[in-house]
Amino acid sequence: MGYTVVGLKDKILEMYPGLGKNGVVVNLVFDEAKDAYVVKMHAGNRELTTHLERADADACMNGVMCVSLGIQVEQFIKNFAARP
């Protein structure tokens, strides 16, 4: 892993600009036991937690959008963040 959690978070926000535009706060931590990142998104009192496998995180850092994370991001924005 040649990047930091902060670097990965910044890359996710860069790749999915709808998060910031819709007021979604993203937090992530690396879970050693699962060998994956735990990604928490929240907007107001709405929250979604998902996992990003290390291989997907590596690809993300190389500019490749992670399809599974992208689906989660878009669904969260559609269902929660866009609501008043």
C-alpha cells in the first residue's frame, strides 16, 4: 500500500464529485482483519457503510473507478443526500 487513508479519501472525492456537491461527508479506515477499507458516508442523519477491497482501492489510486463503490455512491446520493 503506497498511499495513505487521507490520499485514498481525496482520490474518492475527486473521482466521485457528487459526494461533495451533495454535502456527503466521507470517512474511511483500514480494517486489518478484513484487509479492506471501511467507507462511511453520511449526509445529515443518514449514513451508509460499505467496504472497499484493497485491490479496488489500489485501482482507484491508479485512476480506475471502482464499479461497486460507484454504485454505492450514486445510490446514496440518489436516495439520501439529495433529499431535503
